[in-house]
Amino acid sequence: MIKSAVVPVAGQGTRLLPATKSQPKEMLPVARKPIVQYVVEELVANGVEQVLFVTGRNKTSIENHFDHDPELFRALSQANKQDLLQELDFRALQAKFFYTRQRLPKGLGDAILCAENFAGEQPFVVALGDSILGLHACSRAVSRMTEIFEERRASCVIAVEEVPPEETRHYGIVQPENGPEDCFRIVNLIEKPEPGRAPSNLAIAGRYVFSPLIFDMIRRVQPDKRGEIQLTDAIQMLCEEGRRVMAVRLAAEEKRYDIGNFPSYFESFVEFALADPVYGQEFRHVLERLLAKAAVAS
Ligand code: UTP
């Protein structure tokens, strides 16, 4: 069982400016919780016991979020807010949190390289800090991925998700060895291919399992036009070397909520808010009223 996970949260989040001018995109709320809290809850539910955040400047609120706050604790205790106290007690998750800094946001590959000492000789999970899997982070894909990693003696396992064929240019797309089943071997990856050039419509979906071999590959990757070290280039090298790189398909209910851009952030917020056990029903009425009003106006 793989117990360590790395959560990169050091990106600049330029697509979400101005919201991300001085706060991390990973701390933006989706309904009631910041995105990164869903990510941690998902990891813990999948057996992860220690999490390394790769952070950067302007990201201290992530550390503060998972830290104990004695004043808040006292105030909530005095007000007898047991539910909130319970919800905010991250010690109950039984996970240990570690933090390191990426000096400059030089790409996802570079961020993962910052985890080399943390991982040591052991395999580890990578979960992007801006992507939630499944409504309320219900996904158990990471557990399936770690099983496949061990059973198939893989060097890398990637979660993949079907995307509309006309949208492949927004994603890293995998090339299956044979027909794409629920779990299959990959022979290549292509970053943002035009629909005609895409080898499938299965996109990399923000969760990975790696053997420590990935660090050597990342070191060999040349920076791209923007000076960034891309993780997909390092995975491609694994494929080229004939290492076993596997993909695990996300089930329909494990849909990836990628919070990297505004349309998808808005959609994610509304979907989670509608599903909120306390406020969902009321929010639905508000939304219906707003939609009716907008329909009359247009
Ligand atoms: P993105 O690819 O969305 O990049 O990162 P970004 O820089 O955050 O956002 P834009 O493109 O400027 O809008 C995916 C995940 O990888 C992390 C991000 O924090 C995010 O959780 N990341 C990205 C790093 O940790 N370091 C980097 O250099 C780049």
C-alpha cells in the first residue's frame, strides 16, 4: 500500500486572476471548503498517511488551513459549535503534513522534483492541488491506481478521463497500446493535440502514481518555450525507455473538477453547492429564480 502523496500547489494560477493575485487558487472555495481540503480528504480516504505540499510564495494560507488555531478553537468551544470543531479538526484525518517550497514556478515537473527527499526510494502518489475527483471528492481511483502499480510492477500509473474529441487540444492525451479498457498500458502521451492528431480522447486527469525513477527522467527534461519543466515530458521518457506506464480510467461518478479556469470553477462551485446537504435545496430555488429572470430579460 502506498502511503505517501505529493500535492503540488506552487503554480501562479494566472488563468484565475484577479482572484489569485494574493491567494492560492487551491484555497478558493468550492461550496463550503477550499479545493485543497477536498484533495487531502480524498487522499486520506485512499489510504494516504503523509502528504507533502510543494508550495511557493503567497501560499502560506494552505499551511495555516491545516494547522491548529488555538484562538479559533477556544472561540468555537465557548460557543459550543461542536460540528465546526469536528470539521476543522484535521488531526482526526490521521495524516501527517509536510511542506517544501518550489523556488520559482518552473512547471509541474520541477515541482515534483522538489519531493525527491520526501519520497526517498518509495513509490508515491501525486494529486494536483487544483483538481477534485468526484462530487465531494468521493473517488477511490487512487486506491485502484496503487493496486495496479503494485500488481503490474509499473513505473507510473495515470488517471485518465474521457473528454469530447473536439476538446483534446486542452489536455495531455494518452495513446493506449491496445484498445482502451478500464486499465491499459500507454505507449505515448501527447500534450494538447489538435483533434485530428489526438491518439485517443482520454485525457490525463490530475492523479498519478510514480516510482522514484521519475526523478531521473525529470532531470533529463529540457525546459519548454516558457522555461517550464513539464511532467508529461518525463512520463514520455518512461514510455520511450520501455518502462511500464499504465492508465486507469475514472468512473463516471469520479469526474474531474479542474479548477484551473473560470468556466470550470463556476461549474464546479454550482454543482457542489446544489449538492450541499444543508443549503443545496434553497440554492436550487435561488438558481431557478435567477435563470427564469435571465430568460425573461434575454
Ligand atoms: P497548472 O498547470 O494549472 O498551472 O498547475 P498554474 O501555473 O497553477 O496555473 P496557470 O496556468 O498560471 O493558470 C496544475 C497544478 O500544478 C501546480 C499548481 O499549483 C496546480 O495545483 N504547479 C504548477 C506547481 O506546483 N508548480 C508549477 O510550477 C506549476
